Amino acid sequence: MRRGARENLAGWLFVSPVVLILGLFMLLPILMALWVSLTSWNGQGSPFKGGVPFVGLDNYARLFTEDNLARENFMISIRNNAYYVALVVPLQTALALGLALLVNSRRLKARTFFRTAFYFPSVTSSVAISVVFLFIFSNSGAVTQLLGYLGIRGPQWFSDPRGIIHLLFDDRAPVALQSEGPFGLTWWEWLSGPSVAMCAIIALVVWTTSGTFMLMFLAALQDVPVSLEEAALLDGAGRWQRFRYVTLPLLRPTMFLVLTLGLIGTWQVFDQIYVMSQGNPAKTTLTPAYLSYRTAFRDFDYGAGTAISFVLFLIIVLLTLFQRWALRERRA
């Protein structure tokens, strides 16, 4: 046996335990779930034995082509999650970068204390924090009562199903937006904006996730060569110019990592929705991950629920590839 062949064989022998574990606990369940998405399994018995109707791509077709409640719920969940992603990812990234710049400053005293304080919400149970936020933003909670005293909103503001854009226009839809839009929803429904309840969940998530991304940016900032900062300072560059032309380009790999993890995490949001709202009020906090769970484990339509999860997986992959293309390094 040649030396190269022996090295390849030795390499496969070393990685074979990991390959077997990943194949047994990741690849095999994914393939099993893919089969379930092609059936109408109701959770009784085994989906891999005879007697379970095979429906092919009908579960996927119901989400896009058929005019029914399943498509309406799925499109509402996609709309809600799109607003959620569009707000959470930029806010948490900007806040994490700002906090990292703050605690990396040599002028800041007690930097260890502030690093710990900013990171603490990230290691706290998301369920526990969601319960606390639920009490604060409930109809009798502190925030609701405070806004009621200020005359900003009434005591039922958290239960208002209208989006914030609807609230700004006092729910008067322009005639041009009342026509039917893509996938069975009107343009006014697509452009409603997140509800107040979803905005509360967005505030919760931004607060709890920024600490983790702050540590990633902080590690990258500490790897920036001091000589580059000093050279830019000697060349007369101001603080903003040093950040824009020296620091920020060196943070590109970390920025891509933070945006990618944020994108994946926001499209998979589930626990905050499950604890705080369960899709209410009026489906304005319904997300694809929670809809998949509800369809499978409450409506006992495991095929459709699994199909939703695979569509969500495809959305995440496509958006990640697009983000990688958009943030790639371009030659001058």
C-alpha cells in the first residue's frame, strides 16, 4: 500500500467515530424527518411501517399553492419572522459592537465589571427572562401601567393585534394596498409591521443576545494590531476615520460570524414565543418554528409540521449563502 493511501486510511480511521456519531444522531434523524414530511402521519404508530399514507409533496404544496388556512398561517408566520429578523439582527449587532468598543476602551474603569454585567443576560435562562418580561408587559404590568398613566396607550396595548405601521396610520389602509398581494395576503397585511407584542419580544431578544456577540467583537478588537492604530493616528486620522478604515475592515470575519449566527438564531426563534405569547394576539407573534411545533404536536399533523421545518431550513440556507456573497471580500 502506498504511503498516501495509508495516510488516507489512517485519517478516516481517526475521524470515523465522529462520522458515525454525527451520522447516527444528525444525518439519520434528518432523513427520517424528511420521510415524515412526505406522509400524512398523525403520530400514532410508526411512520416507517405500512399503513401511513404517502402524500409526496402535498404538504409543501399546501404551504404555497393551495388557498387554505395552512397557507395563510404559514405566510403570516413568514411575515412576522421577517420583521423580527429585520429588527433584531441589526439592533443586536450594532449594540454588541458598541458595547465591545466601550469595554475595550483603555479609559473605561472597572472594565471587568462591565463585561460581566453586559454578558450576564446571555447566560440567564431565556425561559426565566421571558416569564419576567411577560409579567412586566402584561395588561397589569409595570410598563403597561406606566404608559397608561402617561396617556400613550391604554391598558390593553400588549393585546392589540395591529402592527405598528397600522397604529401610525390609525388603521386607515390606502386603497392601493387593500388589493391582494402574494400568497393570499393583502399588501396592507404584508406591510403592517410587527405588533406591539412582537416589539416587546424583540427588545427581550436584543437585550439577551447582545452580550454573547459583544464577546466575539471584543476578542476581535483585542487582535487588532496597536501599530496600525498608532500609524493612523500619526497620519492625522480622527477617531471615526480610524474606526472606519482600520478597525472595521479587520472585523469583517467576526462581523460575518455575528450576522450569520444572528440570522440563523432569529429564524429559529421559539422559546420566547412559546413562553410569552404562543402566537397571540391574533397570530401577530406566530413564527414558522412555533407553527411547526403547533401543527405537529397540537394538531397531530406531523407531516405538515415537518414540511414547515424543512422550508424554514431552506430559507436559512439561502439567506446565509446570500449573506456570504454580500459580505465577501471584493478585489479593488
